[in-house]
Amino acid sequence: MAWKAPDAHSVVFTQNQNTDSIAEGRQLAKNYCVRCHLFPESALLDKSTWINSVLPNMGQRLGLHFADNNPFADLLPAEEKLIRQLNIYPETALISPSDWEKIVAYYRHEAPAEPLPQLASLPISDSLPLFRGQYLTVSDNAIPKTTLLKFDPRSSQLYVGDDQQALFVLDSTLHLKEKYWIDSAPTDIDFPLNAPPRLLTIGVFAPSERREGRLMSVSKAPVPPQSLVNIQSLPRPVQFTSGDLNMDGKADALICGFGNHSGKLFWLDNFDPAKEHILKELPGARHAQILDFNKDKKPDVIALMAQAREEISIFYNLGNGKFREKVLLQFPPSYGMSYFELVDFNKDGFQDILLTNGDNWDLSNVPKNYHGVRIYLNDGKDNFKLSWFYPLYGASKAIARDFDNDGDIDIGATSFYNDLENPAHGFVYLSNEGKMNFKASSTPLAGAGKWLTMEAGDFDKDGDIDIVLGSYFHTIGEVSKLMARGTVSFPQLLVLTNRKKDK
């Protein structure tokens, strides 16, 4: 019979906690934590969050059982069956009672009483003179649930995906041109030459092991069958791209199967699901790009993995469908890695990394001083060093463009996983004043949404880069908080039209 552990918060502590015991607890935590992710220092979270949320979940993953804390509670039977098959929560304890209590004692003794505050950030101006803002709603839903924004520069069309199983196509004047009914929330789309767009759908938006995602062609016009794609049973996919990874003259599909407890980063030879190649079989594949990093004329892959083992890796292409992984950056799970872009910020010919972290939907929904936007510079040998950090609670996405046409790279950033004092700061525009000295600004219009998605492009075809934000409300509570501040309507999109060419 599995040992029944006491509740994590019921372990007794004294003011004169034995120093050796605390050190032993830290070492035990290292030994057990690194089986699944980078070791999390005690200061990353406050005592209450460690004791009442994170540690009980860790204990359950080590086969411990806590009163009134059932990891299978509220799950559908099919979902519970899938998780049990993965053996996420073993029936037999993998740690002794005394060792477990030492781990708890370490975090209880060392963690701060309250979440540590963020360092002073750039002051945010509530004026955004470079852009003209306007709200836009194309769905019939009173509460927006926008899961996809993607601009096709060839057709000047904007594709808007909605969790209510719809895909909207807007023309260059942002008027509705087409509407498709989709089987689940759209998460990505691309626009191949001489073929209809290929749309990725997640299957199940909430955390799930069910493999109901799909990659499919969307078109209302007749299309030759050889141009169509219909790949099913994908593990909660959130993003994909294409490239000739095995250099056989045919495009392959690189897919981020985020999953939940299970997932994978993989590619399909010639978009054929029977020819699958796995680069990394772990949950949390979030975003990937194809680029020849080492200049050997073979396409490499760079990918962000979230969901516990949070890291960015390059997979160098060795030829013949083989790859070698180099881990570039690693973070503890509470960092909540969410998105990256490749940008040459210092113009040295090497791609740097613009990274956001702030996913706060899991076990530790408290403010974190290390959430924000980061720039890592490439030394020319694919070693990356942090050069700039902008604190932003709940940071979800950042995009880098020369919005003001002054020759350097600016940043648009969103904060989705937050409860900000000023909701309008859920979007921040960071203007590069030179040598990566940034000035922050926003607009009061951003206070009416929770911006999960963001896209940039020359939507109005006037030669400068515009921004569009897509709002997503996950709970009624999120809506109620804004209503309490006086918000009475909730636009689906906030379009920020660049006025640089108007001046």
C-alpha cells in the first residue's frame, strides 16, 4: 500500500531549524527536482505558494497522497485514463516520508513570506502618438476568445481565429471577406504558393492529453486533391512551420505539439503523417523556426519548450534526417516561457533572441518579479547572453520590428497572464531610442481587452508596419474585473494603425 503523507502545510517547523537539515533538504530537492526540470530556487515563490500548491503537486508526482487533494478530481473519465497510462502520479511512493519532510522544510524555511517585488521598470506613458487605435469585432460573441492572428502579406489579408470554432478572413480595409466554421480553436496558419492556406487547430483548448488537433487546408474554391492537407490526431498543437528538413526537394511540416503531460516537437516528411520524425518527445513544444544557423547550407531548427523543462534549443541538421540538439537557454518551470523571435538587434550578422516569459496559469498564480521581456545576444557561435530585461508581469508575446522607420528595432509586447493595476498596460510599445535604450508607452484603449494574440504587418499597404491585438477572456471573473473598472463592451481586436507615413 502506498504511504499516506501528511498535508504539506502540516509539517512542523521551529525557529531554530537545524542548519544541516535545511542543507540536506536543499540537496534532496535538487536530486528530485532535476528529474523533471531545472532546480527552482526557494526565492522564486512565496512560502504559501510552495507549501499549499507547488510542493503538494510535486509530492503527488513522487507517489505521495495528500488528504483532500486528488489530482484526478474533476477530470473526465477518458482524461483520467490517459493520465494514469502516463503514470504521472505513481501509486507507490518514490520518496521516503523523512526525505519528503526535509524538502518541505527547506522551502518553508528559505522562501520569502511574500512574492518578491519587481525591479523598477521603465515608466509607461499613456500616450501612443505613433499609432491610431480603433476597436474591431467580427464575431457574434459578446465575450471575445481570439486564438489566432496571422497576416498574409501577399494577399494583404488578416486571418482571425476564434475559440468559438470560427476563422474570419479580413481584407486590406479590415472588412470581413470570408468566414469558415472550424472543428476547434485555430492556433496557426500558413500560406503556401499555389495552394490554399493550411490551418492548424488545437483540438482541446483546455489542458488535455486528448490528441484531437488537426492540420488542414481551408478553401471554398475547388482545389486539386494533391494540394490538400488533412492531418489529424495531433497532440494539442499550437504552432507549425514548413521547410525542406531532409533536403529532398519537398516541404516538410514542423509541428509543436504542446500537449499537457505529454507532447512532442516533430516533423512530417512531405506532410505525411506516416513519416513522422520526433525531435523532442516532451510536453510544452511552443514555438519553432527553421534557419541555417551554422551556415552549412542545411536547415536547422530552433524551438522553445515550456511546461516544466523550459528551454530553447537548436537542433543542428546533420543530414539524412538526423539532428543534434544544443540547449541554448534553460529556466525553472515557474518562469512560464511563452514566445520568442529571432532578430539581429546589434546588427552583427547573427540572430539574437527576443524572449517573453509570464505564463501564470499553472500552480503558482502569483506575481513573479522575473516575468518579462528579454533580449539575448548571440556571440557568433550560438552562445546567448542576456543583454536586456524589461519586467512585465504575465508577459505573453513580444514582436520586434522597426515600427518608426529610424533604423533600429522596436518592440511591441503583451501581458496576458496578469492582474495589472492598470489593465491598459497589457500592451506596451517599447521604442528603441538607440543602442537598445527603450522608452515605454501604451494607450488607454488597451484597457478593454486581455491580449492573448498579436500580429504585425502593413495591413493598410501604406509602407509602414501596423499592429493588431486579439482579446481572449478565459473566465467570467476576468470580465467582471474590467466591468468593475467601468468597461462596458469588450472588442475582439484592437487595431493600431501606424501613422508614420501620415506625418
